[in-house]
Amino acid sequence: MVPWEEPKSIGAEETFERDTTDRARLHATLLAQADRVAEELRAQGLRGRTVTLKVRFTDFRTLTRRRTLGAPTADDHEIFREAWEALFRLAPKEPVRLVGLSVSGLTRAGDPRQLPLFGRPDRTEVVGRVVDELRARFGPAAVRRASLLSAPLLTDVPGVRAEGGSTPLRSG
């Protein structure tokens, strides 16, 4: 028996009470999931290279789309962008029952990595860590995206999980 092992991926998914074709709801759901997954990556000192989108339809048919990034990330903006672009390319016309995203190809945040020639890759991760600290101190609703103010907190939504490891995502 192995008491703890590194997770292979970290993800979140939501099964809707009613199947939906509402793009705004799908957008808000993926945005909240990306935020939560990035927060958990940073909490565990990890970055990931592969973003996976999972979509399940009314007939329980499930499609996944993966994209491997040029460099590992724990940036919620980058994770969301990849998942949203995958959903946009998929362009579901039928109602969606479940949507989820995960990040895999995990590495330790301190591992060496290739830096880009232009830009500051760690800037958004620093902002993310500050947001994480504020939420830890004042609660999960302390800092939220304006576009998610009408959405429930992801911690109130079942289905948030860490895949491949024995440590679930923090609930608060």
C-alpha cells in the first residue's frame, strides 16, 4: 500500500442539473474550473503541460480534447484559454450534460524550464498566488472574477477532484 503518491492530473468537472446549450453558462463553468484547478496546482507546487477538456452529452456520449502547451503552467488564464478554445472548436450543437477540464503532465514548480524570449511568464502565477493567499485568509468568496459573481462557488459544486492521487482538492 502506498500512503501517498504524486497526482497524475488535477481536474474539476460539473454535471449540470439540466443539460445546457447556454454558452455563457459553459464559459462561466470552465472559467471557475480553471481557476480552481490552477489554485490547486499552485497549492501543491505543481505545473502542468497538458490541458484536457471533457464534454458529455445528453446521450452520455463523451468527447475529450487535449492540448499540450509549450511550457508547464499553473496559470488559470492559460488553462481556461486552452479549454475554451477546445470547446469552441468542438462547437457542440446538442445539450451538454457535463463539462470538465484537467491538467496533466505535471512537474514540480521548481523544476528547470525554458523561459520565453519575450514576456513575463511568472507574473500571472504571482497574481494567482496572491489571490490564493487572500482566499485562504478571508474565505473562497473573498476574491472572485466579476464574470462569476452570479455563479455558485465551485467549492459548492460536486465533482471537484484530483485525479490519479489520493489527495482531493481542498474544499475551502
